[in-house]
Amino acid sequence: MANSVVIGSQWGDEGKAKVIDYLAMDVDIVVRYQGGANAGHTVIVGGKKFVFHLVPSGIISPDKICIIANGVVFDEEQFFQEVDELAEQGINLKGRLFVSDIAHLVLPHHKTQDAQTGAKIGTTGRGIGPAYSEKALRCGLRTSSSKRLAPMLIDSAHYLYDAWKKGKNILFEGAQGTFLDIDHGTYPFVTSSNTTIGSVYTGSGISHIDEVIGIVKVYTTRVGNGPFPTELLDEDGQNLQTIGGEKGATTGRPRRCGWFDSVLLRKSIQLNGFTKLAITKLDVLNSFKKIKICTKYDIDGKITEQFPSNPEALAKAKPVYEVFDGWQCSLDGCKTFEGLPENAKIFLNRLKELCYNVKFNMISIGPDRSQTIGIK
Ligand code: IMP
Ligand code: MG
């Protein structure tokens, strides 16, 4: 049946895990295909908080198969720590969690090396760059079968092809975000994998994707260093950070915060071919009197609507804003788009227009699974 992929449209931390958890209700298999334990995915179900770094966040739904595919750099110690924590929470993993037998391993020396060389970039220190480097140098180690891991190892590309042919629904869970992509992101301030659409094919071996869902947070954040045109260093930025709980799930670092950037988003749509957008964290804007959207950049006095590929030009970009009146009320109890406050609808309609009118498939209005407006 349908294969869908979920990709962060900004710099990561768009709220992917919540969207995946929501979409996973209709799928049979959830797959991670790039990155590693640098990801931090938080899901809240019934007030209970789960944080994942390696295990696909679909694992919370009791009947899903979860797969870590070949494109992930696999940290066995971290993996079993998560497995043990999940088991302690009463989540049954038996026979439904598998790992590719050709994924590359993250080893202790990769983390040591990352701690020494990753500071300029502001990496998560999880050994991701050094592990991918050894993979590229063709001296990496792959998931050799330790006793505990052996029963979980599979040829995941074959497994997924077979499942697809049998009519299963498969959801591919992207980690990080579009502008952390090693090619298209703000190099060198990027991660060491491709985070854009191509990596779902190489990182899992799948050859067919039906739906590409972009996760779009209604403001922008970034952890670590690098250019960020709409970054706010004022009270609004502070408020976004506090209200949005914008602290790294992996490193605990406060995230840099700024207004929504539609120049960035259009580039993200160009790169990934999003067929739908999942809108997240709308409720974080509830208390703001004025809300801004960046529509264009001013680069050296030249106005442009196109995101520059050159990071030095990006570093000089000054945002040109449109200003909106806030709705200044809670969104609790809103069940449909029509039921949202008038100013929230005006804001979202304009956002959509600035994003090539790609359809929304959901709007998240709070961290819990129940605080979600589904759009048909
Ligand atoms: P690395 O992936 O640990 O090598 O870090 C490279 C850059 O990507 C740093 O700026 C990190 O903060 C950022 N990064 C890595 N993983 C994530 C993520 O899951 N969310 C947000 N930023 C991330
Ligand atoms: Mg995260």
C-alpha cells in the first residue's frame, strides 16, 4: 500500500516524533534510515513522556514493527539502553524491533573523536561524523552479531520490499532536518548524513515512496552553530524558547529561536517535494500579541525570495517580515481548522500561501497525541 516519509523541513526539532506517533496509528512498519543517536525524539502519550534517540518512535504503538535500516549509524550501547528503558515502561518489544545487518557501528573512539573535533560545529557528541567518515573511508565496522543483537539483525531492504509487495503501510522516519543536510544544508554547520528525500532511498533500499510529509514548526529553531536569518535575540526569542520548551532532547542545550521563515520553507519544498505539510506547535504562539513571518531576504540591499545556496550569503541575509495580530487565547478544544481562532486561521492561510499552497495534513496544538487537528 502506501509508503510515506516524514522529513523535518527546518533545522530539526520540528516535532517529528509527535507527527510520526500520530501517523503510525495507520501504518504497519516504522523505519529509521539516516542519522543516529544524535536525534532526540520526544513523544507524550497520556501524560507519559518518552525520549528516543535510535529506536523509531513508532515503537510506542503496541502492534508496530520498527526497523533501523542500513543508512543509520548504529550505537549498540545506546540502543540497548533505550530497549531496557522501554521494557521497564512495560512496552513489549519482542519480535517487533529489527536492525539492518549492514548498518555501520558507532564505536567509543568515534565519540572521543567527536568530542575533540565537533566543537566548532556544535555537534551532539554522539560520534556521528567520525562513524560516517569511516564508512566513507571503507574501514567502518558494520553490525557484527553480538549475542544480544544477533536475533534482531535482518536484511532490512529485502524485508521492506517484501512487506511493501504484501500491501503493508510503511512510514519512514527522518531525523534532523533539511538544513542540516550535508549537501544542501548550511555547510559546514550540518550533520554528516543527507537529511533530504534522497536518503530514504539509499538509507533503506526502498525504491517507491507515495507521500512526502514535511514537518513544519510555526516558528524556527536551531541547535548548534551556523547561520540563522530569523534568529531573535530579544524577549520574543526568549519567550519562544521558554513557552516552546526549546531545549535539546539529546544535549539539553537551549535551542536558538526565531520567527517562521518562508524563504527557507520554500527551499525545503523544492528539495524534498513535500506532498503534505504537518504543522506543529501552533499553541506556542498563543500568548503573542504580534507574530511575524519572513517572506523575503535582504542580502546586501538586494531583495530575494530565493534561499541562497552559499552560506556566506545566507549569513548576511536580513529577514523581511509580514506582521500578524496574535489570537491570544488557548486552542484547547479546537477540533477542526474552521474551529481555530480567526487570527490563527489568517496566519496559517498566509503561511500556506507562502509555502506553494502545499496541503496541510494535520495541525498540532499541544504535545499530547489528543491535541491534534487532523485534516482530510
Ligand atoms: P551531529 O549530527 O551530532 O554531528 O551535529 C551536527 C549539527 O547538527 C549540530 O549543529 C547539531 O546540533 C545538529 N543536530 C544533530 N542532530 C540533531 C537533531 O536531531 N535535531 C536538531 N539538531 C541536530
Ligand atoms: Mg530532536
